Amino acid sequence: MDNIHLRMNMAEMAFQHDEIVDEMEFAIRRFSECCEQLVPHVIMLMNSPMESIRNSAFGFAVEIISQKPQVLT
């Protein structure tokens, strides 16, 4: 998972949004138990000037939320 964070941070610094989306898709599939660690990256993607990237980010957010067990209070 640390390698995923490193690759996403490098892609974010270079504004390579498509690579970030690819890394995010891989991480969600491969490390579904650690999805909450991806939230900062998803939030950054939600602020992208590119509409397709923002749409992908909202899709990732829904996927992460649906994978977390919901606790009723």
C-alpha cells in the first residue's frame, strides 16, 4: 500500500490525472480493506479541473463508502 501512495503522490505532483485514476482503480480492487487510506487522494481528484477526473473521483468515493461496513447509531 505504501508503494501505491508513493506512486499516486508522484503522479499528483506531475498533474498526471489519468495515472492517478489508474492507480486508484488498482488500489481499490487490490487493497479493499485499506480503502479509507485512499480518501485524501480521492478528495484531491474531486478538485481536479477536468470533469472526467472529478467524475471518476466521485465514483471512487461511492465505491469506498459501499465497502465500509455501515454502523447505525
